[in-house]
Amino acid sequence: MRDCIVCQTAEHTKQYCHMDQQDYVRCDQCGLIYVDQLLDTKKLYKAYSGDLIKSYRRKLFAPIRKFHQYRNFTSGMMRARRIIDFTAKQMTTSAVDIEYMDIGCNRGFLLGAAYERCWNPYGVELVPELMAPFLNTFPQYRTQVFSERFEDTRKKYLHDEMFDVITGIDVVEHFEAVVEDLAGIHSVLKPDGVVVFQIPDADCQQAHDRKCEWGALKPLEHLHLFTKGGFEKIVRRVGFSSYEVFREFEKADGNFVTVLRK
């Protein structure tokens, strides 16, 4: 049984549920629910690309589609503006030129909302076809959107204390190497910068009531599901000194929002 990454031991870990030929386990000490055995990275990433038909359709239309042509463009931008507005209120920097990164930027709605504020947006998204319409519309950011793991991007293209703002909405649960990724996020954040995450809450009422039918359990995608207290322990371990919890941007399967500072 794999060690709990919060408690760094499997001593308090028990079987939680079995689904999609994978085992979830739960640490009774910190509440972390996690996949017992991580699959090969290539197998995990196939889950993001969707089935063959969806993947083919994306590859066919992505090169010609524009950002505003997404079916849910209006609602996606409204949500993104709410998140960016919230994030802006957490900032203490007096900088005029805001360097911003969204990890797991999906279709680029947060990058679009950041662009409207005249922030300089960077993004990381594993499925390049998802970001193609945004980049077709804003080709000036082609060198600032990366299609690979965040940590690989950090090592190749980023430098320490580079960003004023970093967001990761519904993305931490996808991290394979959580501690390494969070440490990397800490390193590229400026001293007065802010990180905003939204994360499924392993201690939410839905998780308790639905157990193995909880919607956040997706073993090929959601590898680590934290409680608020468990996540605080791990972010403080990598160096964040400030940890605040806020209400979720949307309820979905039971989320919480956290704001981190160095």
C-alpha cells in the first residue's frame, strides 16, 4: 500500500473503495483519499483526451476554431471573470504589469479573463487541442502556453519568483507528484504573490454520504483528494506561510477554495 503523502506513512491507511479496476485508500489520520497504485503517465493522460471520437473531433476542428466559438463561451467567461475578480481582491502587490499563470487552463477562459484585466497570461494544459481556439485568437501567447506537466514546464521555461498570481482550479487532485508540483509553484511565485486553488473536499458532506458513489472519485484523473486540514499540512511543508480557506466557486461534488502566500 502506497504511503499517504501528507502523513508520509501507510500506517493509518485503509481500503476505501474499488472502482474502474483501481483501488482508492483513505488515511484515517489526515483524511486523504488517494489512488493506491499510480498508473503509467501515458495511461493517465489518455483519460484527459477522451474517447477516440471526441479526440478526433477536437483535432479536426481545433486548428480552425476561434475562442469565442466555444458553445459555452458566455457562461465560461462569466465564471472565469468571477474567479479572476476574487483572485484580484486577494492580491497585495502594487505592480502594474501582472504576471499570471493558470495551471490546468483547459479552454483558456481564465486566461481570457486575465487578458481583459491587462495581465500577462501563461498557461499549462495537457490536451493541446483544448487551448488551440484561444491561441488562434491570441497568437501572441503561443510561447506562453505549454502542453505538458507543470513541473516539466517549470524546469524548462520558468524561473524563480516569476509570477504575481497563480491559479489552479480543479487541478491539484490531478497531480501525480503533489509535493514536487506544490514546491515548484512556491518557487515560481513572487514574495508578495498569491496562489488560488479550488479543490474537491474529501471531508465534504457528499463524500461522507455517497462514499464510493461520490462524484469526485475518478481514479484515472483524481489521484489525491484532500481535506482542508490535510492540504494545509502539505502546503506548509513546501514553504507556504499563509493558508486561508474560502467558499467554493461552484459546489459541484463538494469543493473548497484556498488562498496561499509565501
